[in-house]
Amino acid sequence: MPILLGRALMRIQSPEATGQPMMHVLERLTSSQLRAIATLRQYGTLRSTSERLGRQPDTLRRSITNLEAVMARPLVNPSRFGLELTSDGKVFGTLVGAALAELHAAYTQVWDRLGSIGGAVEIGVVRATAADLVPTAILRTVQTAPNGIFRVLRDGYEEMLDALRSGRLDYVCTTVRDGIPPDIEGLALGQTVTRVFCRQDHPLMQGAPRSLAELARYPWVGPPAETGAAQAFRDTFSQAGLEPPIFSVETVSTEWTGRRLAQSDYLALFTVLATGTDYGLKDFASLPMLIIGAPRTVWLIHRKGWEPTRLQNLFAENILG
């Protein structure tokens, strides 16, 4: 723990910046200060941090003010939400969160050595991996480790990457943008493809495969415009010399999209695993012979240098098959 916190200190200042040796700085840090800055980094607002830790906002303010005094550096600024982290505060909060996660893992490993596989696995997912891949791996793991706890989060890619770096997530099962970052490691699990889905008795499911021009005449539900799937969709039509259809509804809600497909002639874009069953879409049909964009690799990623517990290792082994 001191080594990890020392690294966190070194990231935002030199040992000489406080006018005292590094160990003296570490000795003045308290667990309440560290939990306050790490939780504020996670939840973003003073109110949410207060509710999470069960402490009064004024008490949290004092903890962080005292931490700033120890660090000899501002870590927060006033905001309409009470407090917001400075750039140094964000870096320090992220690294402290990772250090606290490592400490928790160390306690779990002690129990592991006593013969009981326990603890928790915090997993970030995207829709494609949440449909079957991750649930199947969890079920396999529970058979060996029935006392294990699994927490699954579905969020934006950047948000999950931030949670991974700060120790709030152990793994993220996802496709990646612009390659795997240098501070992250990953194992390839398979590939995803983006397909067009509709209700099973949709007019487009009758007869021979239809042209893109015909597809363009139908209403569409799709992911937000900035996503890779949405960009691939636009490129597919543009490269065919067609104006890309506008998504009349942009959403990542599978439940909402499913209801719309079942009740209308809407078409929808979903990214799914290239193999296996997507149970979330089993009541719908995908248009044959049509894949939007290129397949993308699915990764199980984690922090570089991270040492998983037995339960976390077991989950990784099971998701690899």
C-alpha cells in the first residue's frame, strides 16, 4: 500500500514539493482522506460521495482540505455541485482508488490461501458481451466458487476505462477504440459483427435479400451518432452512393428498441458476437447476407501489472472457454 500511494504522489508532484520526505507525507495520510478523494473521483459530486460513504458533506470537506494541506497542492475547486476535482485531484483520486482496490484484493488473497475462494469480480460490459458471453462465464465460475460475488456494469467505453484504471472495475469485456492503451492489457475473446434486425414477420424477411436502397426507405433505430457502429452504418450507405438514413431514434436501450421493433416496421442496428446465441435478440430476425462494417475483436482487458485474486483468475479462465 505505501508503495502504491508513493507512486500516486510522484505522479502529481516531486517529493521536495511538500518540503518533507515522502515517508513523512505518507504517514500523515489517513484512511478517511484517501477514501474521500477516491470516492469523489468515482461519483463526481460531494452529495453522492457523502451518501456513498455515509458521512456529512462538511466532514468530507474537512477531510479533503486536510489532504490538500498534507499534499501542499489544491485537489478540488468549488463548483455548483459542491466540489469538483482539479486535474491533479483526478489523477490522485484515480491512483488512490487503484491502491485501495489492490489492498482489498490482498485481503481476499489471504482468505484464498486458507482454502476459500471468495471476494468479488467487478466487470464492465457492452451489450454484445452482456447478452451471453459474460453471464455464461459467471455461471461457470459460480459452480466452482459459490461464495463469489459478481457485479456487472454497462456504461460508455471511456467511463469503463476510467473505472478500470481507478480500480473500480477489475475487467472490461468490450471492443476497443484506437487500440489497447499502453497501461492496459487484454486477451482476445472473439469477434463482433454489426447486423440489421427487425421483427420476424417484417416485409424485408420475405423473399430474396433486399438492396440498401430499399432498406433506406424504412424508419431506423440506432446507436448514438458518435459510436463506431453508427459511423460504419453511414459509411455503408455512402459507399453505395446512397444518402444514409437518419436514425429517428438514437438509443442504447435494448428494451426500448425491442418494443419498437415488435410493434412496427422499424429496423435496428445491433452489434452481436459473431458466434453463439444473443439471447437478448432471440425474438427478432437479422437480415441475411448483410453485415455493417468490418468485424471487431472482443477483448477482456485489465490494468497492466494487476494481480488478480483466485476468483478473478477463475472468471477469466471461464470466459476464455
